[in-house]
Amino acid sequence: VNMSIAILPMSAEFGWNPATVGVIQSSFFWGYLLTQ
């Protein structure tokens, strides 16, 4: 799943603000990076 595309409907559904979206995307990136 492409997180940058999937985060748009997820943020609307869960009511996340831009700061929360940034933290989620950053966490996904670092988690992905560390497991590669």
C-alpha cells in the first residue's frame, strides 16, 4: 500500500490533523527503513 495515497482517506475518516498525519507517515517511514 502506498502510504502517501492511503493516508488521505484515512485522515478524513479518523479526523487526523496535518501534524498527526506527519507523525504517522514518519513512523511508517522509519519502521520501513529499519526493517530493510
